[in-house]
Amino acid sequence: MPASLGRLTRCAVLTALALALSVAEGLVPLTVIFPLPGLRLGLANLVTVYALCRLSGREALLILAARCLLGSLVGGNLTALAFSLTGGLLALGVMAAALRLPGTSLFGVSIAGAAAHNTGQILAALAVLQTQAPLVYLPPLLLCSLVTGAVTGGISTLLVRRVPAAPFERKSL
Amino acid sequence: MRLPAAERRRPGPGDGIIAALVIAAAVVLLLLLRPASGDVLTATVLLDGAQVGQYDLSGVEQSFLLPLEGTAYPVVIELQPGRVRVAESGCPSQDCVHTGWADSPGEQIICLPNRLVISLSGTDHPDFDAVTG
């Protein structure tokens, strides 16, 4: 299998996984238990963390963009696309930076990512609604991101440890 | 490419710093956004950034339902003495309905698909002239 085909395949598999995770998460929204708009566990972010750790920043970006585009086709509207892209891109950038910090584990990286995602979504909401009203949701969302980030951080630690990039690359290297 | 964070098994000091930064940001925002408290509770309804109505909740005598006009999906808000909620909405996410009652200054109910914001504010002016839309 040529190297480029291998890369394409693993990106496609991870995109499908991210899409499935975000749809699955939408079926069981956390907001029913705790009514805070925008609150979610951020399972799709696991794929971004994995791609950043085991693939490359470029591939993580491609997977994210494809997931957001396909997600808005499945879920249905342009506003949702603006939201998932601003949140997702901000989270990706912040996590890529946090991964390079000394003394930091995937817990910190995921918390930073969750907080960045929430901030991005609130920024998008500010732009869409054209009032500063959504800012009120940011402090509680940031505090919740400590919990959701820690949960996804724990899962991604396992994921990155147990699923090395090697199975994807055995033939191409 | 070797990333130190990807190989760490246990949380380190960097994680503590990140968590502390997130908490600090939340606390600073909370302080900045602290609402003015007052005796008179006012609900302001914004649609697409424009004010379409303002209701003095302290002056509401009994519960009533108010269908909003001009929204993308049909919305009915319910006003009661001192509180307000979105009773029904045709929007797909239903976040606004799940938010439930808002009853204190600074609280917001947001329906993103409808670009609708209901924000509560408190004032101290007992001679507040209620403007309804």
C-alpha cells in the first residue's frame, strides 16, 4: 500500500469515527441533566487529540475540517458549521500548543482544548446574536470544561497509549 | 515528532497551571459580568440583536403565555410574577426550553436557532416605566 493511500485511509477512518462520536453524543445530550447551552462531553475531540499525538497537525486539521463539514450536512445547518468550526479550530490550535508544554499530560491538553472549544462557541454566538448576552454562559462552561476535559483527557491517555500509529504504518514504512 | 505530553502517564505541574488558568478566566469573567441587583426585575427580549419587547416581571400579576412574532421557529414565552421561561419552541435543539425558568438579574435564556435572547436585569427604580412591545 503506498504511503499516501495509507495516510488517506487513516484520515478517513478517523473522520468517520469523529463524526460517529459527535452524532452519538448528540443523541444523549448532557444538557438534559445540566441545562447549560453548549455543554457537551466533547468526544469528537478525542480524535483530534489522537491525531495530534500520533499523526500530524496537518492531518488533525484535515480530519477536523472534514468532520465539521460532514457534521453540518448530517445535522443540517450553516450556523452549526460556523459553531463547530470556530470551536474546533480554536481547540485544535490551543491543544497543539499545550502538547508542547513541559510537565503537561493529556489531561491538561484536553482541559485546555475543552475550554478553548467553549470559548470559540461563545465567540461564534456573540457574532451570530450580536449581543454580549452569551458571555454569561462562558464562566460556567469554563468550569464544566475542567470536568469534561479531565474525562476526555483520561480516555485520550488510554487511546494514545493503546492505539499506536504503527498499525496504520506497518506497510508504508 | 516526539511530544512530551503524549507520553506522560500522570498529570504534571503543567496540568495544574492550565486548570488554574481556566478557573482564573472563569472567575474574572464572573466578576466582570456581575449583574446589577435591584428590586425591579425586567425581561428584555432581543430578536436578531434588536429589542422587540421589555417586560417588568415584578409587575406581572398572573401567569400568561406570549407567542413571539417574527421568529424562524414558533416560540411561546411564559411570564409569571418574577420569572420567565420559553414554554414552547419549534427549534430543533430545544436548549431554550431545557433552560427552564430564569428568575434573577443577569440570567439569560438563549434560543440560537431563533437568534432570540431573553435577558433579565435588575434595577432599583420603583418608578420604572414598563415598555411593552
